[in-house]
Amino acid sequence: MLIKKPQGWEIPEREATDESVYLRRRQIIQGLGFLGMEALASQALAAVAPDLYPAERNPKYTLDRPLTPEADATGYNNYYEFTLDKARVKDVARGFNSEPWKVQVKGLVNNPKTYDIDDLVRKFPLEERLYRFRCVETWAMAVPWTGFPISHLIKEVDPKPEAKFMRMVTVNRPAEMPGIESQPHYPWPYFEALEIKEAMNEMALFVTGIYGKPLPPQNGAPIRLITPWKYGLKSIKSIVEIEFTSKRPRTLWNDIGGAEYGWYSNVNPKRPHPRWSQAQDRIIPNGELRPTLMYNGYEEFVRSMYSGREF
């Protein structure tokens, strides 16, 4: 008889909170309670390929904690291009328009492409995965993301042998993202990067949905990165450009605070931030403290990529 020994990060599937109620767009708009906001809300809630959601859940990826309630995961966000106030991002981002949307893939690839977002989400099969999410500020969530492995896109654009890194850039729209002008000391637009071997890892996703629905603006609509073994600052939102390079690209937070934010920014409880410990997760929304896991609990999936480069 085969006996499976659960890993330290696993819980039984029955303990994962299931998001089963999906509101229609018109119901949400009507629920705002006043007609003057309807046009604005309609723009903000414009969904990319809504017929693709909810996607089938991949049972391989399980959790050691319940899912974060949807209202908290979509109502407590770091997105400085809108505002520094986590609780207000959803409100400030209400007028953000994610359609039409293009994602340009360029650089050291044999098949450079510019994807329309609707074509992109239909090209690669979507799946739902339950992942932990850990911010460098120590707060943590557990989220059902919908997306596709980055490796699928990489294989299609076919990087040249000299390509070693993948650089990504966020959209730059000051008219819709007021934090860009109110925070001019940041080098906008947001830019991030991964080694190609990191982007090819099975856990690395381009995410287009959350809780069985297309991403809302505050969570990075219409497409963002999720690398769950890294701090959330690496998970760049609202991507418009992907470039393959031979030299290691700069990244925003490493540029402006290299002593605080490493280029890799892998979750490491043994390496404190200069201003606070990284030894505990602070669970949203109840504030429960849990020991932080190396690589956010995904060590078996990713540790082979690193040798003395944990931060």
C-alpha cells in the first residue's frame, strides 16, 4: 500500500477555502448605488476574456493555511502608482482601463511578438493555483491565482542562446495612476527582472485572474507576474513589455535601496531586513503570526536554482 507523507507546506484540499460566489459585472455596478459612477465602474470592471474564468484548479499546489478572504486580498494592496495607502488602492484604481492592452516581447528572441491581451490569455491554457504571497513588509496572504506558466510564453518566443534574463516593465499612465506624479522620486515606470531559469521554473506564473475572475486593477490587471518564493515586490503588475537580455537588468527596488532589497529578493527568514525581522509572517486580515518559511515554503521547487544567492 502506498502511503503518501505530506510535505510541511501542505494541507488537505478539503481545508482550502473555496471561492464559490461570482458576481456578475452588472450586479456590481448596480450595487454601487448611484448612476453617476456607472460609467467609471464599467470601465474599471472591464474584464479580459471573462468566459475563461473560473479556470480548473491545479491540485498539485496546496496550502498550509486558509485562503485569504477575497475582500481582503483585493482591498489591501501595494501599488504605489496609484497610492501609498494600501486600503485606498482599490478606490484610486477604479478608473484604470485594462482594455485595449498590448504586451510587447522583444530583445534576444527568435520570435518577437506583440500580443493583444485577449489573444494572449486564450493562447495558453489557464489554470488556478493556490499560492502563499509574502510581502517584504512581513504581511502575508494565501491567494487563488489564475494564469499560465511563464515557460509557455518563453518557449514560443524562443530566446537566443545568449539570452540569460527577462526584464519586465509596467504601464506608465499618470492620468490614470496618480501616484506616478505624486511620488516623482521613484524611477517610473516600474521595472523588474528574473533570470530565465527562474522564469522557466514551474511555479513562475503570468497571472490574469484571482478568485475565479479576471484581475481587478488594484491586483495588477490585466496581467502580472507571480513568483511565490520571492517577496511580493518582484511580482510586477500591469505588464506591457518583456525583454530578453544577456546582461542582468536593473530592478527598481534594488536600484533605490540595494541594502534593503536584494536583486533576487527570495523569501529568507534568516536574513532580516535592515529595519525589521523577516522571521514571521503577519497573516492578513487577522494579524496571526506564523514562522516565515524559507523560499516561502517552496524550497523543494526552487532551491536548486540558487547557490549562496538566497536574498
